[in-house]
Amino acid sequence: QVQLVESGGGLVQAGGSLRLSCAASRSIFSISAMGWYRQAPGKQRDFVAQITTRGSTNYADSVKGRFTISRDNAKNTVYLQMNSLKPEDTAVYYCHATLVGAWGQGTQVTVSS
């Protein structure tokens, strides 16, 4: 099994930036795709971004051009750089390891207008 721990969330004004981190307990990026999801109160958990084992990325249309997913294999850490944040980006953000279906505990992102 793998444990995932997110960090970097917080309160930011619209138009600002945040960088989320997801630290994995072991080296898994060569065998498992990694993704970011988010969930607002009363809403379903939605896909945000994914990076495959080969390094290919894909994004939800709502964040394309504003968010960037990346990873540091040496640190077993995946990142989500969020720029030009909007109030509708407010949610708890979760890191996900596809191969084993592992989730982090989530980190709160709040964007004020």
C-alpha cells in the first residue's frame, strides 16, 4: 500500500496562485498514474488533473491553461500549480494514486472574490 499526504492549501484571493504538494510514502510514479481531484460542499468529487507513468498530462476543461500537474520522482512528490484562481475553484483537493486506488486526506483551497 501507499500513503499520500497533501499540503499547500489555504486562503487566496481571486487571481492568485497556490502550489499543492502530494507526498507518497514510497516510489510509485513509474508504475502508477497520479491524479488530483476536488470536492466542494454538496458536490461530487471531480477530476482535475492527471499525470501518467510516461509523464503525459491531462486536465479538466475548467482548469486547462491555469493548472499544471508535475512530479519529482526523487522526492516521491506530485504537485499541482494553480494560477489565476477563481472562487469556483474553492474545494477540498485530493491526491489519488490510480494503481492502488489510494487517496490522501485532502487539503482545503478557498478562493475569495
